Amino acid sequence: MAQDNKGVTIILVLLLGIFLQVVLISAADQDKPYRAAIDFTKAYFWLNHDCMADRMVNNGISDNDVDLADAYLQRRLESAQARGFGLDRLRSSVSHIETETEYIDDHTAKVHLSAEVRTAINPVFGFIGKLFGLTESRPVTETITVVRDGHQWRVSGTPFAMADAI
């Protein structure tokens, strides 16, 4: 009889564990304002047009029908070519990200983001550069306004230096 109780207890504990995993995974998958800001920031410094535009209001198209992500990347490309190399040499990785979210209303929030940015032509270069002290990280702080667009949070405005590209 004692053996039967142990088996039932083990099965109940396993079922409870599975239930908690499902609940926690579904809670983690919900889009949050800080997630939009982090995703945009990583795409911005990695120079990834599609990911940047995906996290921006109207897919990065301004009121003047200007593709903000494209204008920014074009400006960066011109800068790279003036120095004699391609756009991929300007990529940077973002680490040590800290965010603080201030909800203005149900559809608007301000995310105060601070992070470290390091030149990383590719992920291996970033790791090797950090390991051997070939690259230095620089601090970045920005307040990013995000708005709810349907069920997804998106970056509004022109954070970082995107406004200079227009």
C-alpha cells in the first residue's frame, strides 16, 4: 500500500512540474515593451534592416514615406565606403543590457535602456576581440518610446542616431 502512495505522489509531482513549465513558457512568450526595445537595439547595432523594420511602427516607414531603417543603413554604408570597407565591418554586438520600463498608458511606454556595445564584425570576432582585448566596449544609454500595435509592442520615433540619417 505504501508503494502505491509513492507512485501517485511521483506522478502528481511530475504533472505539476509539466503544468508549471507550460504556464511559465507561455508567460515568457508574451511581448513586452522592454523586449521590443532590446530586439530593436540588437538589430540597430547589428545593422539588420528586416529586424529593425519589424520592431518599428509602420515597419519603419515615416510620415514622409521614408524607410527609416533603409536610410540609416544607407548612411552607414556611405560612411563605411568612405573609409574603404563594407557595411559588415561596422557591426556591433550588444551586451549587459539593462532596462527599466515606465508605462505611460495601456498603449505607450518608455523604456530606459543601458547596454555595452562592442565592435563585432561577426560573433567570433566579438568573442576573440573581448578575450584578447582587441576591442573595447562603450556604454550606450537611450530612452526608447514603444507603442502597442495590435498585440505587439513596436518602437516609435527615431532612437539612437537614426534621425541623423533622414
